[in-house]
Amino acid sequence: MQAEDIKPLISNAPFTVTPVGPTIGAEVSNINLAEPLDQATFDALYATLMEYKVIYFRDQKMTADQQVAFGKRFGELEVHPFRPDLPDIPEMVVLDNHKDNPVLSTDIWHADTTFREGPTRFSILRCMIKPEFGGDTLWADMVSAYECLSKPVQEMITGLEALHDFKNFSLLYADDDEGQQKLLKMRKLYPRPTHPVVRTHPDTGERVLYVNPQFTVRILGMSVKESDAILNLLYEQSKTPEYQFRLQWEPDTLCMWDNASVQHYASNDYWPHRRRMERVAVMGEKPYFDPDTKPVRDPKSVTRAHAYEGLH
């Protein structure tokens, strides 16, 4: 997708786009995702996702099959190796948390399934049951997170590789012979991949900070002490409010995001109330870094202006 394509596709879209943040997040309205998308609508929707990285839709009444069909419009859907799915629809992950089933680790910043050689590209999440309060999801713009690092830090981390692992999901396996045999089988199926610390976005060419505390283990070529110090510095970037968008869910709200440019965090503040979400996800390719790729547009970032220098 070329830079000159994005703005015209959005301005001529057969739906309404309302931005909600300076670099991330937009509400899309006057569209019914339960119906098949014609090519013009799909192209405009894809451009909107590239522009705002996270887009959400209210009052989307659809069946699980219709959500799957919408997801398949963007590519092949993945089957999550650890999360429960709907009977007869293996692509549909069910996140049903309540008094007897607290969250596992969705309240840690992450991009989806970076423990895979080809991590998730797009995630499409729909709210089925909303808790009485809380349960928001937050996203962080990792393009801005990279752009707002100092030049010396950018130069230091660009070109580095990091090891990733499904470390949180290993807790699902019992500490006995049977459980550890199952875990060993999963480790053979999903050996630890390496991904660039800074990846090139496959559509926009932007540089994206691509490490997360959920799945990243260490930076290659460094001591554990050095790696931990740098990773902890980089993890702080997702916590910057100026790079974030926060969504308050309602039943039948559907949200779609690009894991190649954002990370997310599900607020764990509603237990013992129930929160049920259903998600499909589009498979992605192996992340890469190309030093010669030029962004198709000037990367957006947040300017944190202050009245006095030296306060931050």
C-alpha cells in the first residue's frame, strides 16, 4: 500500500471514520460487518487500519461464523495452540473469565503470539458479555514508541535480535510426568524463535519496537544483565499514556488491531465479574528488519511539549 493511497481511500470510504487519538485508534461506524465486504469497502477498511492501527465498531450483531468470514477476508486464520476454542469452530478463541476462571496473563503488555515463527498479524475481538465495571483493553502504538526513543538508543537497538518463548502458557501444564510430557511436545512444535528488536512494518515500512514482557526472553549477543537492562527500558515505552488508546467495551463491540504496529493489555480489574470475548486472528509472516526500506509516509509520533526544558 502506497502513502498516496491511504488518505484517499479513507476520505472516500463508504463508512464513517472518527479518530480518537493523535496516532492510534479510530471508531468506524455506518458499516455492517456481518455482511460480505465488496472490494472497495475492504480496501478502505484496510487503509483505515493501516492509518490508525486499532479500529473499533459498535453494535455489530453477528454470528461466530460471520466473524470468522470477516476475519478470513484479511487472510488465513490461525488456530491458537493454547487457548480454548468454540466447538466446531477451531479458529474462534473464547476468552471467558469469571469468578472460577481468572485471567491467565492478558494483563501484561504484548503483541499476540510472538512465540511463533510467524506471529499473529491481525486480531479481531468481539465483546459478548461485559463485566459490571472494568475490563477495558489498552493498546500502545509501537511506531511512536520507537520514534520517541532518543537517536542513540534507536541506533543501539536497531539490527538486534531477541529470543521469544510461550513462557506464560507453560503454566497450563501440570508439574507431573504427564504434564511435562505434554509441555515437551509443545516445545517441539513451537521452538523459541528470534525476531528483530525493531521490525519493519510490512505495509507502511515504518520501524516498530517489537519486544514485549509477555513473550520476549532476552536480546541475543548480550549478557543477561545487559539484556534485562535494555529490555526493561524498552518495555517502559508501551506504558506511556501519550502512545495509548483505551477502549471501554460494550456487548457487540468489535475491535480489530494490527499486531505488527501495536501491543495491547487487558485491564484485570473486574474479578469476580464475568467478561466473555470471542476472537479470531489472521496469521502473519516472519517479522524482519530491512535497513533500506523507507516508510511510505512520515511516521506519526507524539510531541510531548513542556513549558520548561529539563522537566522530563
